[in-house]
Amino acid sequence: MKTKIAPFLLILIYSIIVGCEKDDICLIETPSTPQLVVRLFDKDNRNEYKAANNIIVYGVGNEDPLMTINSDSLALPLKVQSAFTQYAFVLPSSTVSSTVSDTLQFNYGRFDEYINRACGYRANFTLNENVISYPINAPLWIESFEILIDTVSNEQQAHLAIYH
């Protein structure tokens, strides 16, 4: 009887070991959905970076600011469930009546990339030709913009240049 059970147990143990897949773990280093990297340039000298001075960025519809910019670059998250994301860029001043604000709408397409079973998918974006539109009025402090890289798939390089 023992001789009949031993081969069965060996086959069962072998099947369990070979049939099991290792557990995937989504490591912190695994790239996630990238943000839109924007560089700010001087409108008079388009090759020079120009830092912003305390520009406050709000997501349209949010009361809390997303960030305050004091540098020449920023990374903005894009909405995954939409074809556009709107941000208000507010230049604070000493009086409320003289506050300058530009609302920009970033337009894009989305394509998903499969990472692995544990991490699932991440969204990548393709900037539309008309990447920025102005839903409220013409910009006050932004003169123009230029697409540097039309595919947002990493955060290593700037995707968009804004001249101010």
C-alpha cells in the first residue's frame, strides 16, 4: 500500500511546485503613470530658462493649491479618465483686485501600457497638436508654448515649454 501512495505523493508535490507561479511584487522603482513635465522659458530669450515667482497652481474645481512654483520647471499630473486637464496658474499680488490668473487646458490622448500582474497598467499620454487651450480667456502672463516631446511616457525630459 505504501508503495502505491509514494509515487502519487511525489507526483502531487511535483505538480504543486511546478504549477505555482511566484508572487509578483510591484516594486517602488516600477514606473507609474508619468506626469507632464513643463519648463518655463524667457519670452525674450527663448533659450534661457526663466523661473516663476510664487505662482500658485490649482486644479480647476479644487480649492486647495496643487503646488507653488519657484523654479523653472514643474510636473503636472494628468487625469487618466479624461482627454484634458485644467489648471489655474495664479500670480499673487499685494491686492486681490490685481491678482493675475491664467487657466490652461492641457489636451491629450491616452494609451495604456501593461507593466506586470502585480502592478497592472500605467497610462501614457500623447499630447494633441493643440495641447493648450484657454477655456476662460486669453492668457495674461503666458506668451506662447511649444511641444518639446509629444509622448508623455517618462519624467526624465521636459514635454512642454511655456514662454513667459
